[in-house]
Amino acid sequence: MKLKLRVWRQKNAHTPGQFVEYHADNLNPNMSFLEMLDVVNEQIAAKGEEPIAFDHDCREGICGACSCVINGEPHGPHDKVTTCQTYLRSFQDGATVTIEPFRANAFPLIKDLVVDRTAFDRIIQAGGYISVGTGHPPDANSLPVPKPLADLAMDAAACIGCGACVAACKNASAMLFVAAKVSHLNLLPQGQPERDVRALAMVDQMDKEGFGACTVTLSCQAVCPKGISGSFIAKMNRDFLRAMLLNP
Amino acid sequence: MLDRVWKSTLGKKFLMAVTGTGLVLFVFVHMMGNLQMFLGPEVINRYAAMLQTSIEFLWPARFGLAIFALVHIGTGITLTWQNRQTRDQRYATRKLVKATLASRTMLWTGSFVALYVVYHLLHFTIGTIDLHLAEMKTPDGHRDVYRMLIWAFQDSRVACGYILAMGVLCFHLSHGIGALFQSLGIKKPGYEPLIYRLARLAALGLLVGFVSVPVAVQLGWLQ
């Protein structure tokens, strides 16, 4: 199959970018979207030009490295799928496909389709951890976790931190990411000692990074490759409120 | 703590949701008051006189509503301004996933409602727009609200403006009522679709309640 690609090319954060058209021919419909970019890059490199820079790592949909807004949707047309797990059979033969980076001021562009998502790392550093004594590992089952809580915490922990929620949000808000990370630890017994400090510190860092507020459009939930529920944002609001009241 | 409430995005959304809840409850009570038009002049005029003469209740309520409205508008404007600073380079192609028109136009629908409220107060409460309204009194000297509404809504321009404003208000609420549960943290996984459906239904109910009065006057059912 064939595709006409409109790819955002930008040398670095200080140089203005633009769309460049590429014609990708002889594609196999069972190629993944990133494999298609690999093929196009080989052709570009053969001509002695600079290949398209894009983020990728595991290519199994679990690492959260790949990004891209494909035809206006973060991670492309499918629900609960990352860009690396999007296959060319999802596109019509001969279609024009527009590929842009995730756009948010908190995710400054590095090159072409690659953006700097270390803002997420700084939010995790602010409170996305638990403090435990090192030494001998605890006995198995010494810390009982009710099954419904374990399931809910697991749903939140499924977040791979890709940033699609920020990319899709009209306010470039990181609420879904922060909510998932706050909820994951705040639901479990291991997270209780730092529950309030965590909610306050992670929200403070989120605001400091320049992400927007939540308008509750739930676009984040719709594009999340892991299907994180927007109701975790409500839980984060609850935890934040509780933390503010208990730690004035 | 107050510092944190105002400075954090979550705190501001919380203020917006609390004041929004208060204003929605007021709108609901207002609608219940309006619907007394269908019970005849004595009932609604007695209700109006009760409100007007309960000064100890009336002024704190007015004062509280004004503060709620100001905080709601203040957080709305600052949050919108803040949200606009988050993406300098816009997307060339943008597919709208999920975000409803109501959710994307809250600032505009809200501004329209605020302007309409000013007009509405000048029209009915203060009475500077239609001087005729101020002269309408019941035999015991209170405002004849029944006659005031009939007189005002017989003018099709007033009725149409009112219906339009109520449409915009309820469009605003169709997003707002559902969203406030998120901001206040009152939500359980799985209940989301139900909350939004009920919120839209509530907004529709308010619209029908408000619009029924001018429509009934225009159709000659209320005279």
C-alpha cells in the first residue's frame, strides 16, 4: 500500500518547524506505524538527508516512549493502543496521514516528533514513591490488601506515562497522569504514611511545570492507551482536598 | 491553606465547583418559584411578598449569591487565561475526541449568562428597563409579580430573549453540573456515564421549567 505523509520537521526548539511531505510506497499493511517510519527514514537517509526523529523503545505498547499525534489524535485512530501498536491496515491505501509531535509548553520540542517529557519525571520525583525500610524483605501476605483496592490500584498503575492525556487535552493538562500516579500509591497500604504529602507535592509540581487545569472534557480518558479512568481525577481532587484540610 | 486553594489549579476548580453548586441550587429554587405562575396570581404573589418582606433572609441571600457569582467568574476567567498559556504551538489537525461543544465554550456561555443576569436584574428587580413594571402592585402594596411577568412576556422580543438566555444557561449547565462532581471529588469508577446523563437531564429539566412560563404566556395559556 501507499501513504502520503505530512510530517512535522523541526531542527530544534529554537528553529521554526514546518510540515514536509513524503511519499511512502510499497508498504505492507501489517507493518506497525513505527516500522513504516523506519522504512521512510531509510529512504530519506539514502538520499543523504536527515531522517525523521521519533521516540520509541519497547514497541510492545508498554513502555510509554512512543508518542506522535496522528491525524489529530494522540497515538492514532484506535482506542487503547499506542502508536507502536497501530498498524497500517488501519489507514486507507493512498491516504494522507499527518504526523505531529505532542504539543504542550510543558513538553518542549527537542527535534521533529520528539518532545521532552521529563516534566513527568519531576512530578514522580515530587511524590510518586513510597519510603520503606530496606533490609530483609517482608513475609509474603503480611500486609493484606483487599481485592477491590488491589484491582483499583492496578488500574491506576497501568499508566505508562506516555503523555497522550496532555497531548489531547485542550488545556494541556496532566491531570490524568498525576491522578493515576497519586491514586496508585494512595490506594495501597504501603502508600498511606505519605498519602497527604504525596497529593500536595505532586499537584504542586504539576502546576509548577505549567500544565493546565481540568475542564472535565474527558478527552484524556478517550485517548489513553491504557484506558485510565477519568474518575481517578476525582479521587485525586478528593485526596488533595483532604490533604489541604488536614495539613493547613 | 487559602493560599494553596487559590494558587493551585485543583483548588481553583474546587472553588469553581462549590460556587457553581450554590448557583445551580439558586437557579433551581428560582425555577420552582417561577413555576408557581401556573398556580395563579395569589400563590406567586404571596411567595414574592414573602421573599420581599423577609429582609433578614433576602439580603444575606443576595449578598451570598453576589459573592458566589464573583468567585465563580473570577476562577473561570483566571483558569481560562492560565489554560490558554499551555500550548503556544497549536495542532495543524485536531480531531475532537470526546470534548463536547458545551465543555469547550464554558467561558463564552458563562459570559453571556452573566450579561443576561445584569439585564434581567435591571429589568425585573431594579425595574429601570421597563418603568411600567414598577407600577404594578397588588392591593396590599406588594409587587404584582404575576401581572409583571404576563406583561413582560407578552412582548415577543422579551420572551425570545429570555428563552435564548435560558437555552444558553442550560447549555452551560449541561456540562457544569456533571463536571462539578469531578472537581469536588464525588465520583466512583463506573458511575461516570450515569452522572453525566443525569446532569444533562437536570439541565434539560431546568430549561423546560424556565421556558414553560414565557411559552405559556405567548400561547395565551397564562393571562
